[in-house]
Amino acid sequence: MVLSRRGMLLGTVGLGAAAGFGLALPAGAAASVTPPAGPFPPLPPLPAGAPVRKLFTPSEQRFGPYLAILPGMVNDVEVADAAKLGYLGGGWWRTPSGPTNARVQEHVFTLSWFHANARSWNPYSGDAALLHRLEAAITHYLNLQHADGSWPEYSATEQSKAATGFGLGYLAKTLANLRRARALPTRRGQIGAALHRGMTWFLDPANPIWASPVHYANQNTAGLAGSTLALELDPDAAMQAKLADRIAYLAAHGQSPAGFFYEPTGMDINYNFEVMLSELAEIHVLTGDRTVLSMAEKFASWFAHTIVREPDGSGSLAYTGMSARTTVTGYDDVIPDRDRTSLASFFVPEVPALAPFFTSAEDRAATRAAWGAASGPSPGLAKQDTSPRIIAHAPYGESLPSKAAKQAAITQLPYLVNSNFAVQRRDNGTDQAYTFVRRPGLYLAAFFGTRPSSKVRGSAGLLWHPAAGAIVQSQQADTECWASLLPGGNPDARSDLDATYQVGGRVWDGRRISPGSAPVVVDYALPDGRIRTTLTITPNTVTRAVRGTSALTEQVPLVLKPTDSVSFSDGTPIVHGRNTTATATGLTIRRGGRSITFHWGTALAASVTATSVAVLSSGGRRIHVLRVPHGGTLSTVITLP
């Protein structure tokens, strides 16, 4: 399988042809690349009615939206200002959108693919105007490279790990396309030389980008994936040895013992699953590397604890408040093309525990059939929503699980296969404690310790019921996290929460407790002691007993569906999408024949505020925030029968 997928990407180009790695370069400096001379005629517009959906094979439908914007992108290549000649203007990709940001130039891959690949739906294959503007864009890209081999992003002098790492991949793929088309032989040699300089910088163990733990590990992985492809195109034994060394180092220092990949030193749903896992998969597809396979296995075990399936099969909800960089509330069960995770599906045959998180092969085929049958041409993409990774990974194909295989893997998710366990995943060298408790009536995920970024919200963060699904989902905003609010509105979840743990009255060291359903008790507090909380989990209840030195507000981000019947204890109905207030001792959510109750005992003025945070594409789930102001002492019991 590795060889066939490699062949699909590299085509029939000889691996040693026009390598460029042996070019003599001035000592201590990158060679200046002379841009092409004008004129630069514009790329003609697409024919009326194009892109024609029915002409695309199912696996290449994802190219349709890119073809629709190709003339605009190509004609936005700067050709009038000699100082910026070749800059991919127009604001199509990455910010800041300026001529010194190398990441803006990543669409050289996109331009090169459409030039190199003849298809019935691609009128620009072999187009001279496209090639001439592509050449200008390539030379601008190469001239941004520093003498040490790195590329800039946010400032002209920056040595950017991200711009260099991702750039290695896009330039290697551009080189493969140009070789396939037998186009721009001089530029091919210059790209090869630039790749060699870039790898020399990137794979150097003394480079600060490899400080342990590896921060923003997805960027390092992108550089390793790009280097892998570059060395498939032009083998270099010494560079290959450096690459192997860095892959091993990444496995040891870029992945937490908890299983997540560092972003920067914590976990991030988006970057872990949607970016880094696919970059690891590219290495595995090209080489069969077992180190990255082992990393995927460890990640699968971690990921299965942080994502919960909805019982209606509509998708999975993520522990949003635990992500250190970006916001992902969940994943639909069926995701159509332009799915950033497709390449990572190549891990599924050897890591079936990843299958629950991918669209099934049958469902993907159905969405593609629907796309092909839809009326009208393929729509184009909005500016900035044009990630070239989608089509850069497309030539590899995919290895999506069958529906049956996906369902079989779902039944093995830890909180479905076992109804009694408590486990912590801890990171070495920090006090990050990711806590997961399953009891017959519930599954609860929580984070305690030092937050790895300002976006993370601590305390309990995700509460799920086996029949009703997700009930509480903490977000990253102060107004949407599960917390106690101080008088100024600051949540305790925004602080580093010191915690102690007990199971069945005994100190808990984080080992899995199974079988048995003894109470799990977590005592945690703000560093200054202004709020102290005891969290108690029993077979079907979660109790938050809060003690403060001032008045506080209990805040709970509820996941509500339009079909839920929700009311305060005084009978006041809570209408989905509307704000509601009442004086009540509790609240009840009725869903699927189950009644989930929140009870705080004393009649208090309470409110439920509808937010704009939507969860999954179907089912209408939306975050509604329950707030209960109180004098400083409150015990809230959540019962999940």
C-alpha cells in the first residue's frame, strides 16, 4: 500500500532526475533567484457553467471549489510592481496578507497542480499564462528564504517554524508537479536547492524549534512530512539519517505521556486531530514508518476519552474547554469533502480505534454522489477558507472505515465498553491532570492543575449520559465555561486549580479504578482560597459543593436540543433559543424519556441564557448557560438516572 500511494503522488517522474540538491551555493547565503520577465497575460475565465460537477470523479470532487477560484487567484499574482513580483496577492490565504509572509505563497502548489494535471474538467492544464504567473510566484517564494534555510511569516526577518515546516511540504509537492509536467527545469533545480537548505535548517538538532517539550508539534510534524516527500523525490542518505533522528525525537518529546500532541504544551482538538495526525499519516503512507504509527496508537487512546458520541448517531462532542489553542465543539458523524482529516484515515486499518472519528466509506460515497448530482456549477471558496492542504493530500486517496468497521470500533470506546472506571492522564514535568470518570449513569471529564494556555478552562468540563447524550459542555469563554463566578464575573475555571483526589475515601494516585463504583471526590481551590469546591461523582450524580469568601454565581453551560422539554422547578418553561429567568430550587431537562435534574435546594433567582454556540450541524444543539447567583455557599446536585 505504501508504494502504490507514493506512486500516485510522485507519478512516473524519476526520483533522481534534476535533483538540484548538489547545486553549488554561495557560502553563508541563499542564492538569489531571478524572476521571469513579462509580459504576464491574465488567465482567461472559466467557460460558462464550469466547474461542471458531473465531470469530476468522486475522489477529485474536492478540486471543484478550488478550480472555481483559480482564475481569481492566478490573476491576483502581483505582476505590475517589480519589487513584489510574484506575490500571491488578493488575500486568498493566510494573514498577514503581505509580500513577506511566506505562508501566503503556499498556493504555488495549487497553481502547479492545475497546470500539471490534465482532466476533462480542467481547462488550464498546460496553460502558458498559468505557468508564467506560477513561475513568478515560485521565484518570489524562493527569494523569501533566509540564508540559513528558514522562511519568514509575521515579519520579514523571522525564522518561522510554521512557514518553513509547511513550506517544505508545499514546495516538494510543487516540484513533483513540475516534474510530472516537465515544466520549468531551471526552477525545479532552484526548488530542489531551496528544499535542501530548508531541511538543513529544520532538521538540525541544535535548532531551538526542537527544545523539549516540542511546542506546537504540528509544525514540526509538517516539516518532517515535507522532508519525507522531498527525500523521496531526491534521496540523500545523510539528510535521511537526520530525518529519522528527528522523527524519533518528535515521538519522545512532541507527544505527552497522556497521549496528546503538544499545542503548545497542552492538547488541542483541532490541531491534534485535523492537522498533526494527517502530517504523521503522510510520513507513514510514504515510508511505512512504525514510529509515527505508534504515535497514532497512543493518540487514539487519548482521543477516545475526550470525545463523546451522541446516542442518536449524529456525531460526537469534544471537551472544548480543554483545548489550548482553537475551538472545536464537535464532529458530525458524516463530514463531506474538504474534510481535513481524510489523509489520517490511512492509520485506521492498523489503528482501528481511530475509526469512530472518521466518516464511513459508504457515507462519503453518498455525499459525493449528492454533490455530483446537484444542479449548477461547483461553488468557489471564500477568501482565507482556501487551505491548500485539502487538495495537497487528495492525491494520496483515503482509507475510510466501512460502516460496519466504524460501528464495531464505536462499541469499543472506553466509556461504552466499560461503565465503571476512573482514570487520569498526566503530563510529565507538569501538574496537568486530565481526569475521566465513568459511572453507570454518567461520564465526566475534567481538567485540573496548571493551564497550558490562557484559553484552557479548568474544573469539570464535559458531562454525558449514556441515553441522553451530552448535558454539559464547557467552552473557552469566561461566560460559557462550567465555573463559579466571582463578583466581577471572573470564573475560577480561568485559574490554575490545585486539586486532591480520593476514590472510596482513599487517596487516588490516578490509576484506573475498575470494576467498582466508589465515589470519586476532587477537592480543588483557587490559589488565594477565595473559592473552594468539592466535586463528588457517584453512580448517577455529580455534586458541586462550593464555598466562597464572597457572593458567587454558579455557572453551567448546558447542551440543549430543540426537542428537549426544559423547565425550572417552579414550572417556568425554558424555551430553546430564548433567555429565561425564574426563582427556583432547580431545573429539569427531559430528553429521550430521561429526566436530568439540577437541584440547588434553596429558592434563588436563576437564569438560562441562550448563546450562539452551536454544537454539531444537525439536531439544533446549542449552548444555554445556567446561572445561579448565591451568597457564597451552594451545593448543586446533578442527577442522571
